Amino acid sequence: MLVGVPKEIKVQEHRVALTPGGAAELCRAGHTVRVQHDAGTGAGFADADYEAAGAELVASAEAAWNADLVVKVKEPQAAEFAYLSADQMVFTYLHLAAARDTAEALLNAGTVAIAYETVTDAAGRLPLLAPMSEVAGRMSAQAAAWFLQKPQGGSGVLPGGVPGVEAAEFLVIGGGSVGQNAIRMAMGLGAHVTVLDRSRPRLVELEQIFGSALNTAMSTRDAIERLVPQADAVIGAVLVVGAQAPKLVRRETLARMRPGSVVVDVAIDQGGCFETSRPTSHDDPVYEAEGVLHYCVTNMPGAVARTSTLALTGVTLPYVMALATKGARRALAEDAGLAAGLNVARGHVCHPAVAAALGQETVAVDRALAE
């Protein structure tokens, strides 16, 4: 099969969907890998590295998109919609519940689009979302610490404090992979950290991991209303698989925070969990609303592109190999977890949460692919 790797064009997106090592694996299996010129440069992989791996270099995005299977990092951008077709599979992060334009472009083209973020494993976990959640979670605490500094517009609070001065209060909403990694970094900075989650067993796990220094509480409206105004930094780490994130923090609640406090909305790819959230980029990462700095970058791991690319290819490559070797119908029929990643196909929506967000019916995977 012909596998295409376009250069990412989202603002300040430096990751690439496939490392040279991943390309070599596909080539050894008899597949043709077509990589756009400079696709890996931002992650530290030169064109020569891909050529040495056996890949074919192409000059244009159109040539890279002209493939049976296109692997990417981020959802197709508006400038890429013209390259979509019914003859291809696209395998990437999609977040279609919060991206109607992208969903409609894929539906209109009839493309078979499989989303990293809804692929599951045998235990129901999200193996292709996990490594980027780990990266984003760790970056979220770093971003909060940076923007709390007065020259960045923050309140001038040092996360760990100093002897005689209390440490900052960090609140993490959501105790999943993002939340756990945010906690790890925030506690490493010396901050006082509280985590909210709806699952008591998960809170027990987190306390076992981090000890009694971590404050835990059940995530309720009352808890959010009480704890958000007390925090110097709030990290939104909420996930509902495939669906839009719930708006858990109201505008009037944020308005009660100290001016210059910071919120980091890691859920922004799925629409964000603060009422005041809107997408930002690494070029212009923050804005102020209700006196609070908002960091809502939609591709946080793109800033640490080499680490992110290595981590991402490590988990996606087996699935890429399966799709390239077996084709969509057989690969999805043999792997229910991969089938859970199918968001749209042949003009149909196949993931229930995406269908609900778009106001469309859910079509079974086998029926969609049979057309």
C-alpha cells in the first residue's frame, strides 16, 4: 500500500506522523512510503533520514496526500480539504465533535477517517491518546508556572513559594492521564495541588501514587465553585471520549479568582471545559478574560516535537502497519479497538459521540465500509 506523510501545516505544529524508523518498518514490509519534503525537520528528522529508510521524498503536499493511507498528527486543515478523497484512509487526531468544518469536509469527500483519540485497547483505554496526554499534562503545569510570572501578565506567584511564604495553589480538574501528569509536574514545582474527579476509585489511585500531600475531592458543581476562586492556577484535564468537553467552570466563577491567575485548558481540542475558553496557538498562546490569563493552545505537544513524535510513532505504528497491510475493512473487522477509531466513512458518521455532536445518525462500521 502507498502510505503518505504530509508536512503538518497547523500553526507552530512541528511534529511529524512517522519517524524514519517507522518508515523503514513499513518499507521492509513491502509498502511504499511517500514523505513530503521537510516534513520531519521540526522534529529533528532530515529528508536524508527518510531516504535512508527507503521512503520516497516528494516536493508537494498534494503528492504526499495522493496515497491510499495518509498518516498525520493533526486534523486536516482548511487548505488540505481539497486533497481529501473517497479513495483514501486518513489516520490522525481528528476531534470532530468540536470541528464541524473538518467533519463536513471529510463527509463530503467520502474519506475513511480514523481518529487516534477514539481508538481503544482491550481494556478500554486510549492507547494513541495516552502519550500526547502525558506530554500535554506535563506541559500544562509548566505553562501555568510561566504565565503566573508578572512579566507574562500573571499574578506574580512562585509555584513552590519560599521559606515563610506559602506555595501556590494548583487545581486540576480531571484525574485521567492529563491530570495525573499535571499533578506530577505541579507537585515537582512545589505547589499545593488539589485534584477533582468524578470517580472515587480514581482518587484513591492518585492518592496512592502521590501520597497525602495531594488533596483530592469529588468533582461536583459545589466543589468547583468553592475551589476555583481559591486557586492560583486551574488546569482543565477533562475528557469525554469523542465528545465535546463539558463546560464545568462558569464565567462568574472565574471572575472570583485573583487577577493574574492562570487557567490552562487542555480540553480545548474538544471545545474546552471553561465557559471562557477559545482556541489559541503557540504564536499567541494566552488571552485575558475576567482578569484571568487563559492558555488554550490546541496543539500543546507540538512545542516539544521530537519527544512527541517519538512517543506518537511508538504507539501508532502497529495500527498503521495493520491498515496498510490489511486495508480498512479487514483491519477494523479484526480489531474492535481500531474500529472504535473510525469516526467517518463514505459520507457516514460511525462514532456515536461524534454523531451526537453533529446531529447525525450513527452508522455501523461494517455498513459504512461496505458502501
